[in-house]
Amino acid sequence: MLEKTEHMIMLKDFYGPLLTSKQQDLMSLYYEDDWSLSEIAENRGTSRQAVYDVLKRAETALQEYEERLGLVDKFAITRRGLEEVYALLKQQGCLGQNEIEKARKILRNIMESV
Amino acid sequence: MLEKTEHMIMLKDFYGPLLTSKQQDLMSLYYEDDWSLSEIAENRGTSRQAVYDVLKRAETALQEYEERLGLVDKFAITRRGLEEVYALLKQQGCLGQNEIEKARKILRNIMESV
């Protein structure tokens, strides 16, 4: 469940502006602020079922954007690569040829994949 | 004109899969293969005006996606940063603390912006 929440927040970070403002509003309350369906329904003056339907449609839309564009996946690869290079550059003292070559290889991979 | 073409190809690289297959087809012929409107019309058995209309709608859609998501812009920033770090790591011999710190700063900036 937690993993699904994190994934949905990532999807919303990328594609959220393509959702309707109502979908964005309810997604924020549910996934980012961790409100329950009933709490959202009460606060927004609607039914629990209506909230559920809006969220379900929003989730499906976000998943379809990711299936087509794959940008969240791409971003995760870039992120991992950047962290690896950053870690290589962490040491004190001068950086030897081996590490430099390793860092350059990771950077090339990122540039080819983005 | 050339600049517009490059920009459109970038937009299509990111958001192309959100267009209809017809829009994608005509965009490829016009922007990537450099066919004229008349050539496309003749080859696809339609009118020059119809081709123009499809392209216009596709361009507008791509621009709207970029206005909402801004991923092409974001990508350009990342790309520039990666190239800077790559250039810093180009030298032969060991890499000194100054360059390492410069590279780490650029990487931090990228990671904060993506």
C-alpha cells in the first residue's frame, strides 16, 4: 500500500497538471495528505463513492500517461546514475583515473537514455 | 524556421505518444522527413488543407503539454548540467578538489531541479 502511494505521488508529480483540477484536489488529499475516502467526502460535500470514482479515474489516467511516455521510469534511471556519480565524487583528495572513467561512463549512459 | 522544426521534434520526442497515430504520422513526415504539405497530401490521398489542419492541431496539443508539464525545458537544463560535469571529468591525470566541488555542485543543482 505504501509503495502504491509513493508510486502514485511520483506519477502525480509528473503528470498531475494533465488531470482536471478536481482530480488533482482529491488526489492531493488522499495520497499526499493521507485523508480517508470518508473524510474527503464529508469535507467536499459529496459521497464516498463519488470520491472513489474520481480517484479511480485519475489513477487510471496517470497510469496511462506513464505507459505512453515512461518519464517516471526514465527519471528514476537518471536519478540513480546521478547519485552514483555524486558518490564517486565524495572522496577527499584527488580523484584517480579509474573513478573518473567510471563516472564518465555513467554520465554517458544517462545522456544516451534521456 | 529551422529552430521551430528542432523545437517541434523535441516536443514530439517527449509527448508524441499522446497524439493520435494520424497526427504522429503526419508530424514525422513534415518535421522529421521534411516533406512538403503537398507531398504529404498527395502521398496520403488527402488535401493540402487537411494536412495543414492536422499538423496545426498536433502542434497546439504538443505546446499545451509542454506548457503544463515543462519537461522539455527541464530536460534541457539536466542535459546542460550533465555535459558540464562530463567536461570537468575530461582531463587526464587526477582531478583536484576544486573541480570535484564544482562537479558536485552542478550535480546537486540537477538533482534538485528534476
